[in-house]
Amino acid sequence: MDIIEIAAILIIGFVGSAEFGSAALVHPVIRRLETEDQLTFEKGLLKTFGRVMPIGMTMATALGIIVTINAPSAWLVFAAISLSIALIVTIIGNVPINLRTGRITEETAPKGFIAMRRRWDVFQVVRASLQLLGFILAAIGIVGGA
């Protein structure tokens, strides 16, 4: 395994695991909080996940594509496609909702906040699943090619 393949497994694995863990374990708990507490929690996550994941997701997708170009296999092609679709879902679905959430200045959640966040949850489950799938496929493709 070369350094690019190692970086791909580590970064794709980190992003896929973090996002899937968020979707499956963190956000179900957030949904049980009072509305204003959900607002506070979501705005807090924008300052943590929101600073790291745009870079991580972009790097994961780029590395998925690079390892596929370097050693094409069906596993890696499907990994790159999965990661690319996850990034597109993020940009089209999650990012606009995150921007709207980040612009809320009141302590009280505005009308429609919960509905907006539930739409975000749908995009989150889709992208997180695609990222985890991308990791699994990349790991099989890289290790299988080693």
C-alpha cells in the first residue's frame, strides 16, 4: 500500500464513520430535545463538524477518485461514485439548510425550524450512508489490490 492509499483509507474511513455516527447515534438524540435546545445543539455542531467536514468530505472524495485512477477496479469506481454522490447531496441538500441554521440569531427557533431540520436529517442519512458505503468499497478495493 502506498501513502495515497493509506491516506484514502484513513480519511474516507474517518469521514464516513463520523457522518454515519452522527446520523445514527447523535441526531436521533437531538430530535428528542426541546426545540430551542435543538437550535443550540445544531448551531454548536456547525462550529465543530461544520469546520472539519467540508475539508474532510472534499479530501475523501478527491482521494477516492485518485486511488481509482491509479489502480482502477470496480470496487474503487463504485467507491468514488458513492463518495461523489455524497458530496453532491451535501452541497445541494445539507449546506443550504446549515447556512440558514447558522444565520438564526434569535434564542428562539423560528417557525419552520423543526421541519427544516427534519429535511436536513433525510439528506444526512443519505450522505452518511453513501460515505460509509464509499469507505467499505474503497477499503475492499485498496486492500484487495494490495
